[in-house]
Amino acid sequence: MSHLWTSQEMTAAMEGRPVGALPEGVNGISIDSRTVGEGDVFFAIKGDRFDGHDFASVAIANGASLLVVAESKLPALGRLTAPMIVVTDVLAALEDLARASRARSEARIIAVTGSVGKTSSKEMLRRALEPSGEVHAAVASFNNHWGVPLTLARMPASAAYGVFEIGMNHPDEIRPLAKMVKPHVAIITTIAAAHMGNFKNLNEIAAAKSEIMEGLVEDGHLLLNRDNEKYGWLKKRAAELGVAHAHSFGDNAKAEFRLLNCKLLPECSTITARIGEEEVAVKIGAPGRHQVQNALAVIGAVHLVGANLAKAIHALAGLSAEKGRGARHTLKVDGGSFALIDESYNANPASMRAALDLLRDAPVRLRGRRIAVLGDMLEMGRFAERVHRDLAAPLREAGVDLVCLAGPEMAALRNELGTDIETVYRDDASGLADYLTTVLRDGDVVMIKSSLGIGFGRIVKALLDKYPALPESSAQD
């Protein structure tokens, strides 16, 4: 097995100082001592809460064959005799290795940002590109100042395609990451009200997302959502930055990658789209109108990097929603079963509406109810009360029978709903979990949605622990 990196390559890329008998090379890169693999290099990064140097011995015990540590921390490592590459700053060294990875790669690189849909689009791209060659993409949502360089440094030299997700919650975060990744194709999925506590308006969010354009390689391609209200602003910004090729996707008649027909089904969607001069029929394994929009961008990117379009379209049929992002479970309850839609990973006003659309379109059996279990949307700043209150209208439009709320911000929605819809409010996720495990019945459809920090994953776990999954369930570990 060839190494991901030789120790010599790493030392040179990071301008590090070797200490001890370094292994010939490493098989992987880790920044978490708990999950380090046999033969990995462990980067002892200092984070907000933990310092990786404090866990260096744990990393070695768990199989790491090499450490990257800071010069200033050497005295604190005491008698640790493991092989090391000593650097001035460990995160900066990881960034240097990431740049070296990009420089050696011949892969076609796609980067995705946007207010919603980043991770779903990344996973769609992974699946769509796999039939055309080796794909390297981030695990989970590794889209920040350490996740992006870690993912880039992990990219094998043999990869044919690289897919990167780039996120932000402040201005000037995307720019350095995009310049590190240097994509051939950059996608901005949409501009919506997310992280509003750090921005005055949507224009500022659009400006922050547009930073991805600055990383495009010369002659690179940009994909914009033509149905989004900030399309014109983004197109103008692309022209100002000298982006060579700006493309669009969406329902709009002028979109280059255009939706012609769409049929939304409970478990999937079928669409017809125009890709250049060609009309294609696509089945998307994950349900929801928002996934249709993501798929248009993905198909456009596949076309632009020259991958096999027919194989990509076939692969999208096998897509399924991920844990916390629309994963569906069919669970036994007295006298029958109920459906659980797990949207507990994150939430902002746009993704809340998309999740309520999923609930609206889900079939309800017999005496079943549509139940929305909603928690706070974080980072909304001075807009918090308004955006939570504004969920009342989409809840009514979705035909929701029971609304279960938790979190201080959701009090505004509780007050707005009044007696229109049966509403239950608890202080936190645990309170709602205790309530829900006593009231569910045959035919119900339960959709759970909140920002990750509110902890609604505990409600999902409580339901999965109490109610057995049916064999045909789409449950994921």
C-alpha cells in the first residue's frame, strides 16, 4: 500500500524539524486522538476548548505513528519519545500540507458554499462522480478553518475528483479557504437568512459567500442559483472579479442548467432538466424541492468537469437522505407504525421551510397527524424573534396538526400560533422527548428540526430507542 504522504514530503511541505526515527510515511491524518487510525499522523492542534498536545500520548497509544507538534510545546510533552515533526504553529503546518496536496493533485476540484444545501450537495457530488473516477470528499461537515485544510491534506494524489464544502458565519472566512482549495468549479447553492446575527442583511451574506469566487482557478467555472433573489448581485460580482465562466441553474427560463418538469414524491423526486442542448430525466433518491435545486447544481458541475453525465444521473437515483438531514425511519407503535423525519442537524429560516414542505408532502394514514417538532434557530441576532414568529404561516400551509416547541426563541412562535394549531411547549429537548414518547400513534408523521446546538438529536435517539424499526425502515446508524 502506498502512503498518503511520506515523512520526507511532509517535513518539506511544512518546513518542519524531524525528531526521532520517522516512519517511511503515513496512511492518514487525524486531529482527534480518539479516532486516530493505525499508521496515521496526529496533528496536535490547539482549539478553543482543547489543546491536542495534551492528548499526544493517547494518539500514540491509539496507533499514530507520527506527531506534528509545536516547538513551544515540546517541554510540556515531557518524556514522550514518539517520532515527531516539530513546527512553529500546528494549524499553519496543516494548511501548508493542504497547499502541497493541492499543488500535487491533478484532480478536478469542485467547491460548494451557500446558506443551505452545502453538505447535501457535497454528498450528491460524491455519489454522482464516483462512477467516473476516484472521488475525495470531506467526511461530515468539515467546512471551517480546520476542516477544509484537513480534508485537502487528506486528498490522495491518485484522486480524479475532489469535492469540498466551505462554510462561514463571518465575513472573510471563505476567502482564504477558497484560495487554498483553488476549485475548477465553484457552486453557490443559495443565499438565505442564516447567521443573521453577524450580518446586517442578505447583501452582506451574499458578499461573504461570493468570496468563493476569488479562489477559482484561471478559466474556472462558477455555478449560481438563478431562482435566488441575489442572483443578479452575484453575477455582477463575478464580472467584477473577472470570473471567466459564470453559469446558472434553476427553474428560470434563462438558466443554463434548467428544470423543465418536476414531480415531488414522499420518498424521492423525478425531474426533467435541460443540460446544455440535452434533455435528461433524473430520479433523485432523496425527497424535497430543495434537493431538486441541489441536484441541478450537481448535474451542472458534473457536466462542467467533463465526468460521465449518464452514469452520474443513474447514481443519483440511489441517493438517500442522511442522518439529521432528512433521514426517514418507519417505527412500530401500538397498533401500527409512524414515520420519523430526522432534520435535527441544523436549521435556519430557509431550511425550516424546506423541512415543513417535506412534512406537508408526507402521506398521513388513517387517524395519523402531521407533527412538527421544532427548536431554536441559532445565530439570528436581532432578527431572532421575527424569523421564529414567521414560521407560523408555513406551519399552517403545511397542514400541521400538532406543533411541539422547545427553546427560548421558540416562545415567539408559540405566542404567534395562539390557539390556531395544537401547540406543546417545553424548555428543552429532553422535555419534548419525554412528551413525544407518550403521545405517538399509528399513522403519525413526525418531523424534527432545530439548530444543532439545541440538541434535538436527543429526541431522535429517544424515539429510535423506544420504538423498534420496521424491516423496510430507512433507518441509518
